[in-house]
Amino acid sequence: MHIGCPKEIKPQEFRVGMTPNAVAEAVAHGHTVTVETAAGIGAGFTDADYIAAGAKIAATAADVFAAADMIVKVKEPQTVERKMLREGQLLFTYLHLAPDPDQTHDLLASGATCIAYETVTDDRGGLPLLAPMSEVAGRLAPQVGAWTLQKANGGRGVLLGGVPGVGPGKVLVIGGGVVGTHAARIAAGMGADVTVLDRSLPRLRYLDDVFGGTFKNGYASAGNTIELAREADLIIGAVLVPGAAAPKLIKRDQLKELKPGAALVDVAIDQGGCFETSKATTHENPIYEVDGIMHYCVANMPGAVARTSTIALGNATMPFMLALADKGWKKACAEDRHLLNGLNVHAGQLTYAAVGEALGIATVDPKTLI
């Protein structure tokens, strides 16, 4: 199979879909790989690194899309990229379709087969291709939240760790999954007073057993959430419903109940955000204010640490990428129900029910396609 890896073009996106190690593995499996020139520069990989791994270098993204049977990316294809997709081509990347009707309709119109990293599953009920970036985003969230809280950025002027004689800042993490757990660990490590909320009692028991001495936890009822939010300096939204739009946990009219200058960091912004006032921002202009509350809603947070993120993502995607290339999407998905769960679009048909429900589009059962 001919695999193509274009340079990411979303603003301030420095990651790349394939590392040189991934290229070398694909070439060892007998595949051809074409990488757009300078695709890896943001993550510290040169064209020479890719050539040494066995890749061909293309001058433009159009050349990559025209040559490849499978496109491997990081972020969802932008408008100009969607126009380059063709019938029968395979796209393997993050999609986050539920809050993005324009992308969804374009992918359906392209006739391509699109497999989304974020809905591939595993035997433990996890999301193995989302987990590495969730870990990165979770660990970044307290860091960017602490920066947002600085007075020069419009925040409360609170140091999360406090100092002798001055108490620590209070951090509320809503969601106790991968993002929330990593966010809580880092915030607690910074010296903050941290509470994690979740609706799963088994998950809360796990957090208590493993981290009981590090941070507190509570049940994420609506009443408990807003009660703790009123006391928080930093609130991290870390709730994910796989493939679906994120629920809105704090409404616009509740912002007036929060501390003036408090910071909201919405890690779920790729799925529409879990605060009603969230809107996607970029690393170039990451924060904005609504009713005296600062919002950090960068839609590609892991792109800020592109090298770590690229290598972590590549480690996770490589086995699936090789399976798709070695077997073709249909056989690979027939043999791996978890990979089949990643199928979102095929030949003009939407194949992921949660996206269909969010956008009001009819779906087909992906099992009928293999």
C-alpha cells in the first residue's frame, strides 16, 4: 500500500502523523511511504530523517494526496485537505465529527473511508489512540491553567501552590478519566488543593484507593459541581463521551457564581467543549474572558509539546496503521472489532451512531460493511 503523510496545516499544529520510526516499520512491511517536505519539522524530524527511514519526500500536500492509498494525519482534515480526498481512499486520523457538521458532510461527499483515532477501542473499554493525547493534555491543563490565572492574563493572580503563610489555589477537575487523573496528579504536584468529580462510583473508588492521599474526589451531581466550582480558582473540564458532543457542565448564567478571574480550561473542546461559554481557540491567542471568567480552550493542546505528543501518538497508532496497510481496511476491521469501532465514514455513509445522533444524520451499522 502507498501511505501518505502530509504536513499539518491547522494553526499552530506542530505534530506530524508519522514518525521516522513509523515510516521504517511501514517500509519494512513492504509499503511505500510519501511524506510532505518539512512535515516533521515542528516535532524535530527533518526530511533527511524520513529519507533515512525509507520515505519519499513530496513537494506539496496535493502530491501526497494524489499518490497515497491511505492518508495518515494528526488533526481532522481542513477544508482544503477534504477537497483532495477521493473515493476509495483511506483516511486515518483524529476526526471529532460530532461538533463539526461541515467536516462530516465533506467527508461523506468525498467517498473516502475514514477511521477516527478517537473512537478506536480496546479490550479494557478504553480509547487507546485517544489516551496518549489525553495524558498529554491532562498534564498540560494545570500548567496552562496556572498561566491563565496570572493577573497579567486577566486571572485572579493566584499561585496554585501557594507559599508559606498563604494557602494553595483550589482546583476542580470535572471528569476522572485519563485526562482528569493526569490533570489532578500534576495540579496536586504543584501544591494545589485538588478535587476530582466523576459520575462513576467504581472510578471514584479507584481514584480514592490509588490517589486518596494526593487529591480528593466527589460525585459529579449538578449541585455538587456548582458548589465546588464556586470555591475553585481553576476548573478543568475533562469529560468525554466517546464520539459524541461533550455535555455542558457549567452554564453561562452560572459564571456569575464563580470567583472573579477564575480560570476554565476546557480539554473537551475538540468535542464541542463542556462549558456552555467555550469556543475553540489557538496557541497564538489561547484565552478570552466571559463575564469576568477566563477561558482557555485551545483545540489542539498537545500540539504545544509536539515532539513528546508525536512520539506518544505514533507509538499508539503504529500497530493499527500497519494492520490497515497490510490487510486493507475491510479485512483489518473484520479481524479487529476495536478497529471497526473507529470507522466513522465509508463511501458516503456515516457509520458511527453517536455522530449521527449529534448531527441528525442517518447511520449504517459498520458490521454490515465488512
